[in-house]
Amino acid sequence: MKRRDRCNIGRVRRLLKWIIVTIGIAALVRWFRHRGVETEVTAPVEPAADDPADELRRKLAESRGADESDEPAETPEATVEDRRADVHEQGRAALDEMKPSDEG
């Protein structure tokens, strides 16, 4: 027997390549066809006259308008050093609270 007759690996590989390429091409064709299909667009539904969402939006706008008309609270103008000192003081106080007591 010739070696060529005994070895079928090459033929099987070629067959698998053709199958894979065919499946890939079919998938691409399906993808392009699906991509080209436009979905049917329906007309938007008109909102009801007494839509609860519109009522809530109106109430929110009114409440925001009332908040803006109030005078804003004056913010104290502390320097950066003052604020930093306050933060450090709060941190030290928190550390002191976390330390275990040595009384026993």
C-alpha cells in the first residue's frame, strides 16, 4: 500500500475547513439579512389628558420654583486652615473614642 492511501488526515482536515467556512458564510449572510430588515415603527401613543407623570412634573416644578424664591442661607466663610483644624479635631476625637480604656 502506498502511504497516500493510508493517511486520511489531510482529507478530513480539508473537509472540516470546507464545513467551517460554509457555516461561517451562512452566518454572515443571515447577519447581513437581519441587519437590513427594518422594524415596523408604530405611531407614538398620545398621553392621556390626566397623566399622573405630568401632574408630578408640574408639582415638582412648582416646589423647585418655591425653593428658588426663598433666600439662600448664608454660608459662613471659614478659611481653609479653620476647616482643616476642625476636621483634625473631629478625627482626634473619634480616635480617642475608639481607644480602649486602660482602666481595668
